[in-house]
Amino acid sequence: MKISRREFIGTAAAVAALGLADRVSWATPFGLPLGIQLYSVRQQMAEDLDAALAGVRGAGFVEVEAASLPKKTAKEIRASIDKAGLRCVSAHRPFADLHTRFDEIVEYDKELGVSFVICSSPGLRNPPAAGSPGGRRTLTLDDWHYNAEQFNSFGDKAAAAGIRFGYHNHTPEFAVTEGKTPYAELLRLTDPKRVTFELDCGWAMVAGLNPAAILKDHPHRITMLHVKDFKLPATPSPDSHDAKVTELGQGSIDYSPVFAQAAKTQNIEHAFVEQEAFDMPWKESLKVDADYMRAFKA
């Protein structure tokens, strides 16, 4: 790919402005800034936000996706993010919150600097009343269709606010429901102009799916990745509860075909490590993850 002098200078200026000129801040194989989901340091942020974010930056990460933030104003959170030399490009929000206070959430997250608001969990068309016996029920196919409807609506609202809306999977999206796979239904029923997808490669593998195949089949629908490793059971499935999260490169997942396919799509804008639990001290764990992403060759 050829690049003009003007484009080169513009790119270099943008890199310098973000404080990313050092190579340790860039993740091969994507040529993207190293990103991490802040759920990874939820406990550390609750104890000392500034120290947690400094630890994230110290490991080499420069982009973050907000989640499980402390109860502070957006201005306070943004000040801590800026102080750490980080850039918040995306934020996770559960369906229930988006459904009831979308405008408030968007206003808050935009102050953090995000370009994306991502729904991190599905909702029910007719949720049980609070405190009703039986608790949360399993999603039906109609519930998944309802989610697709709502995602299109959220996408319209997000676009009006100048940001993009997307959805992040776990494992239920891959459990065949009334003869259909919910993830396929969400892709089929959502408008590509209004809804993007953040593929959690780790949870897809836990469910028994191949993230590389998903990327190959839907190259223009997925713009972000979650990257995590698991020690997988012998037979992964959406109903499996035996997978154990671990640091990148320490588990069962081979990211070679995933990253190779993601690179081919040329559509991935952000890739976030998510370390849901630690097998070692947290700062050491984040460094293991960052080193893995920097050294990986697809």
C-alpha cells in the first residue's frame, strides 16, 4: 500500500499527539494502538482509580474501553484517563441501562471521549417483575428478535449523537434457540449502517465457535475484537461452565488464524485485551498480555 507524503505527515502528527510514538504502544498484527477493557482492573479502579490507570499505561496500553467505572462524574473520570496518558474510545453498557436512560449514558460517555457505545448484554421483551420468583429466564428467539429491533433503534440514537452503537457477545448468542442461532439472527436483523459488532473471540471459543470463521463470514459487520485466553474443556459449548480464564498465551486458544483473518478483513478498528481474572499479580498479568499482543505475528 502506497502512502502520500501528506498522509504520512498527518499520521505521524496524530501519533505524536496521542503520545504513541514509541513502538511499545502499538500492537501487531493490526498496527493498532494497544487496547484494554477496563473491566480487567475493576477491583483496582474501585480502590484507587489513578493508580489502576497508571498501571494500565505502565503495561503499555494506550487505548481503553470503559466498563465497571467507579461512581464518579464523567469529568472526574476523564481527568484520570487523561492524567494516565490513555484514550477512551469505547464504553460498555448493559441493555437495561441503555433501554431506560440512553441519552444520559451517551452524554456521559461522550465526555469520556468515546466513538462507540457497546451493549454488553441482551434484554428481554417482557422481563419478569422485580423480585418475582424464578429470577431471570432464558432468552427465547422472540427475545433475540426484540434485541435486534432495539439495537437498530439504539443505533439511530447513537448516530444522532455523533457516535456508533454496537453489540458484544458472550456465549448465549451461540446457543441454538428454537432452531436458530441468536448471533446469526442479530447479524441478519440489524442494519449494518446502524449496528456494528464487537466479537469477543474468547467467549466464542468457549461456546465452541471459531472466531476466524465468524470474521470470514461477516467481514464488514465486525469492527472490534475482545482478545482473551481460556483453558478450555475438552468439548466447548455454549452451556459449558468449565472454561477457566488465564493470561494470553497461557491457555488453549490459538490466535494465529483469528488474527490472520482479522487482518484480511481490514475492518478492525480496535482490539481490546480483556483479562477477566488474574493467575498472577495484576500488573504482571497486564504486562504478559501487552507483550503477547506486541510480539504476535499473524
